[in-house]
Amino acid sequence: MSSDYDGQDQAYQEMLDENDHLHILKDMLLAEIENIAALIHYQAHLKEQDRWLAEMIEQGFYTPEDA
């Protein structure tokens, strides 16, 4: 027999899982901000900028308006 606590425990665990996911996503975004800042700072070749942009499109962080 399950109790109300079982449902609350499951909801709490789901919240913890979502929180973990958000922390991972935040870390990924911060790393990508650092990458683009380095590309700009060091005036990287367009080839490197295009590679970075292609990765951001592939990961779903950016969608070009013409797509």
C-alpha cells in the first residue's frame, strides 16, 4: 500500500534530477561562453568560428533565422 509520502518522495526525486540537469546545462553554457569569448579575444579564423557555430546549432543552442 502506498502513502502520500511515496508520491511526495517521487516528486522530490524528480525535482532533484531536474536540478542536476539544470546545473549540467549551466556548466555547458558557461563553457561555451568562455569558448566564444576566446575566439573573439584571439581573433580566431572564420573556420574556427564556423566550427563553434555548427556545434551550437547541433546542440540546439542556436537556430539561424534562415533555417
